Amino acid sequence: MHENFVAHRDCGSLNIMMDASQMYPQSFHPVKINKSRDFRGRARLLTRTECKPRYYLIDFGLSMRYDPQSGNWPPSERKVYGVDKSVPEYRDMDGLHNPFPTDVYYIGNLIREHFLQRFKGLSFFDQLISRMVQNDPNLRPPMYEVAEVAAGKAQRIVVARCWRLCAHIMRARYFSEDIGFIPLPDVHVETAGNSFFTVWLRSTKSLFLAGALRNFLIIPYAMYQQWIYYS
């Protein structure tokens, strides 16, 4: 939209819709979405990692399209209150504001309130979102830069998980070959306690190998699904 010089000016949470048809291949009940359409059982649900739902901006009642060739660029508009009323520049009662950085704030604040503050494991977005919600609109990144940074972070996450998978495999190799993480002298003391410790160590090793095998089988599939999702 911004590349076509269109500012939404109200892209809050209530104006972003998700097409869930891919997540529910056999549809769902309009009142109880976890039920099948005929209300006889549970609806078959795919995660957003397994499929690729599309998101749509709606409600263009406040949107504006601008012509950079008209000479009035960047544009200046008076504030208009939409879904999100926390825009810092709107504290100036009589000022004119560029609506494009305001759109960036809307999206950043939406992600901050509905994802970063509710779910763990998303700290890699903190720096980007902090830039998007700065009080000074001139310091916010343009929307094309936001998209590029977000896509780059998603790719780096996949690479980082590849390295973590390799670390699991190496630890499994150490355990399977009885290679200690810290070299110790070969001292064997045959006592009841030592026998118990040996049994405990072997049991722990078996559990670790089972977990490593699970990660070896499951993590690549999950990474493949994420690669499909972000590609």
C-alpha cells in the first residue's frame, strides 16, 4: 500500500482479518469454530505453520491516496482517531502529521500488545518493534524496511534452529560412545553405590538418546514447515 502512496490510517487489530479457510479444510461451525460445520464433531484444524493463511486489511473509510507529483510530499493530515488511540503524535491537538509513519506505529503497537506482551519466545522482534513505536514519527522505519527486517529475522531463526539441532546430534554422539564432556581418569570402584549410579547413568543416557532421536526426527519437519510458511 505504501509503495502505491496509499495510507490506511486505521490499521488496528479490528481492521485486520484472517482467511482461515486453509486452517479448516472441511470448514467449521459459524458459532462454535472448534466444531464441524454440521456440529457433529470437532473441526479438523491445521496450525498456521502447517498452512499459509492470508491476512487482509479492511475498512478503508479513513484511507487516503496521495500523488507525489502534486508537490505536497510528504503529505500532512490532521489526526483521525481509529481503533488505536495511543498514537504519540496525536497528543498535539492542532498539528499536521505524515500518515505513513502513523501506519508504521499502528502495526508495531498491534504486534507489541497482541504478541510480544502475551507470548514468550518473540524477543527477537523487540528491537524492530521498539523502532516502529518511537514517539518521534521521523525516527520510525519506513514500511518496506520493516518488511525486509522481519523477513531477514525469520530466515535467521531457521538457521539458528539448524545449529541447535546439530548440537543435539553431537551430544547424542558423546553419550552413545561414552565420551565424557569433561575428561576423567579411569578409576573404577566396585561398590553398591557405584552400581546404582551406573544403572542411573545408563537410564539417563537412554532417555537422552530417545529425546535426541525425537528432535532429530521432529525438528527438521518443523523447520521445513517454517521455511514453507516464511517463503
